[in-house]
Amino acid sequence: MQTFEVDITDLTHDGRGVARIDGKTVFVAGALPGERARIHLTKRSRHFDEGKVDELLSRSPDRVEPRCPHFGTCSGCSLQHLAPAAQIAAKQHVLAENFERIGKVAPQRWLEPLTDEPWGYRRKGRLSVKWVAKKDKALVGFREDNPRFVADLSVCHTLLPEVGERLGALGALVGSLEAKREIAQIEIAAGDDTVALTFRNLQPLSEADRAALVAFGQAHDLAILLQPGGPDSVHPLWPAEVPLSFRIPAYDLDITFRPLDFIQVNAGMNQRMIAQALALLDLKPSDHVLDLFCGLGNFTLPIARTAAHVAGVEGEAALVARSRENAQRNGIGNVEFFAADLAADQRATPWAQARYDKLLLDPPRSGAAAVLDYLPRKGTDRIVYVSCHPGSLARDAGTLVERHGFTLVAAGVMDMFPHTAHVESIALFER
């Protein structure tokens, strides 16, 4: 096997080192900027090659020992070998580069990065499950770098400890079931008081299997649900009722949700993100605010505590129904929720034609391009944009600046997913 000595000059958006061999770019898993390494190539393509480290010849001062024994095999994290402060700096670099390259814009000022507890933070996730006859065991975990394989995990330090420390026990549980070949995945959903596991069972379970799942839930204080079909088929196995909710104390809110609903993965960061977004909105008691891609009302309901009126718009009708229930439960009457496909043209709808002082955007990875064809309307002079993808934020920032006359006043990153290359960010635009 041929090896090469290379200097690592940069870090990719997915956490790999960047080197060059005879002028050709090579992406090197496990390498950090400033390091020199002996590597071998794992894949060749026309425009770039891929490689792995055989030996580090010099080490970055930002390199740390990964906490997880499965780092490098499991694809759940790609940055555990990089110190947390350097991780967040790398994410800000990615955001800045996207603004410059895609949006042709730059913020007037950078916000201080938002960080929180870097371990045991993940309260939502989907674990893959696979019975491997050759190993005579069930694997429960995230995918390997090669997505055809489920990583053989005993522990995960980014998941809530209630689940992350029990992956081996979950594997043993699935392996003991008659339906061990029929469990496809396990969905994790944790509220402030309850941690729930939803087992995706492709075939009906025997009474013995149901009893084993109940016993596991009782032993570990985990709620157990089954999903034999689509999302509407989810139902509790034990206990009979599974109340899931999270509190937003700063706004005296308690938000209920269901196991498959979207909620922000990192509870501590969510509190900080809401506070940051509302501070940037600079809300006044007279404000009328539009919250697009509002989900369960994670931002809408806190905004309603200060503003005169808020309209929340979401594409998933079930989430809209639950956001209305949450408004009622929390005694909030100055809010309206609408179900609408925000990837389609909604400019003729009454909510889109109404007047708003301020706009909050929290779109999916694809961004808000379709919405920006007809919003913001005249009179909307302040926009806060919460993003889970720096490329789509940069593209939409360019649109807001060039076509709508806004200035990118401030932007910053939020470490919603420590130890991963995922970049969550927030930006403020003013007309």
C-alpha cells in the first residue's frame, strides 16, 4: 500500500483535513490543520482523492483525545479530536466562507458564539438497528462512515446518558426478541421529565416480546412505544400515557410534543437560542410578528409574551394543531397558527398579505428561497434568520441584501451539535 507524507492546510465542512498531493486535493479523515501526517488513499476520483491517517508526524495544539471509544468508526461525530473552542471557531469559519462565496455578503459584526454543555446533550435522535447473524447480536447505534453498516456501539457520549449509556443493553434486548430481525430503528425523544423510545416494528410483536420491552422500560425508567406503520401508528406500550414536554422558564411556557415531532435536539442550547433570537428581534409591545417554519411554536409562543400579535406558519398540519393546543394550554391568545406549504407560492393568503413589523425565519436545510419571492413586505424592517445550513443562509442573505434592500447587521454560530460538523447559525437583517 502506497503512503504519502502531507501537510494539512484546512478543514472541510464535514470535518476532514485538506491536503494536496502533486497539486490534487485530498480530503483526509482524522487530520487537523497544521498537522503533518503519513496517509494512504482510500478513494480516487477525477477532481479529488480521499485518504486516512496512518501516522501523525506532527500534532495540532488543538488536538484532543476523543472521549468516545467508537470515534472514527461511528459517523455520529466527526470532530471529537478537535478541542471544543476550536470546533466552534471552525464552524464560524465555514459560515464566513459561505457568506463570502455564495451570498457575496459579510456581517457588519460577528455575534459571540453560543455554546452549552458539550456532552450528553442529544435529546432527539434515531438509532439504526440491525440483527447480524454472523456476530449473533443486534447492533443498535448510528451508521458507520460507510452508511451500509450500523456501528457496533456500546456507548454514546453525545446522547442523553439515560440512552447513551445503555446502547449495549438495548442491543442485548433486541437480540433477545423473537422479532429481532423486524426491529428497524429506535427513535429517541426526551422531554424534561420523560425519556421515550419508539421501536419501529415491521411485524406485530408476540406477547413475550411485548413483555420484554415493558420490563426493559420499567427497569430503566424509559417509556416504550411501538410504531408498526406510519407516523400516526405510534402508540404507547408502557406506560399507558407518555406525556412529553419541555419548559421555557424565561417565558413561563410548557410545550408538549409527541415522540416523532421535530424539537430542537439540544435543550440547553435551545434556551440560549430563543433568548438570542428574541433579543435580536428587539420586540416592542406594539409589534406584529410573522414566524415562518414555526413548528411547535418554539419561537412563536415566547414572542407572543411580548408582541401585540404573532402569526406562525408551518407546513406540517399536525404540528400546527399541537402549536394551537400549546397556545391554549399556556393561556396565550394573541397568536394565530396557519398550515401552509412554504415551498409553494403563498402570496395570495391572508396571512402573507398582512402587515408585520418583524419577521423570524427558521427554515429547514433547503432554506427560505421560495418565501423570499414575496416576503418580506413593505413595513417589515427587521428579520432574524435561524439556520441549520450555512449554504442556504448565505444564498438567502444575498437575496435579502440585493433584492430586498436589507443589511446583514450581525451573524454568529450556535453549537447545537457539539463534536459534529453541523453548523447552526443566526443572522440579523435590518432594512
